[in-house]
Amino acid sequence: EVQLVESGGGLVQPGGSLRLSCAASGFIFSNYAMKWVRQAPGKGLEWVSDITSGGAYKRYADSVKGRFTISRDNAKNMLYLQMNSLKPEDTAVYYCADPTGSRGQGTQVTVSS
């Protein structure tokens, strides 16, 4: 059974940083591309970033490019999202997801002064 558990969210001031983590289990993590998506209050799911299985290629939504960095540690079955220069519009529940769309319970990120 695929299990994805996100952590690392919280309340941060504009301009601050957070590092999200996603622990994966129940599948061969190193075989799959992974992604981060988010859902802001009252809005639909938004793709944020993805990374290939080996970590060589990464893509970012224009809204986060230059501020967020996706990475993974296949030895630990972990996916990460380093978020810098956070803005109020980054406020959302963040999910990691596998290529089938399976995702965890999410972690809340709130950017507010």
C-alpha cells in the first residue's frame, strides 16, 4: 500500500523559509518521479514542482521558480521541498504525490505577518 506522509509545514512570516518533507513507503520510491502539489483555501489543486526518479531533472511552476527547490533522497525514501522567500500567496496545504496521483494528508503552510 502506497503511503506518503508530509511534514514540515507551519506559520512563517513573509520572506521566511520552510523545508517540507515527505516520507514514502509501500512502493519502490527510486523508480518513480514525484511531485509536490498544493491547494490554497477555496481553490483547486495546483502543481508546484516535480522531479525525475533519479533526481536529475526538476521542473517548477512559474509562481515558485527561483524560490523553491525540490530534492529527493532515494536511500531514505524521502522527498523534500525547500521553500524560500515565502509569500502570502504560498499559503496552502502542500501534498507530495506519486505519478498515479496518490498523495498524503498534506501539511499546512501559512505565510502571514
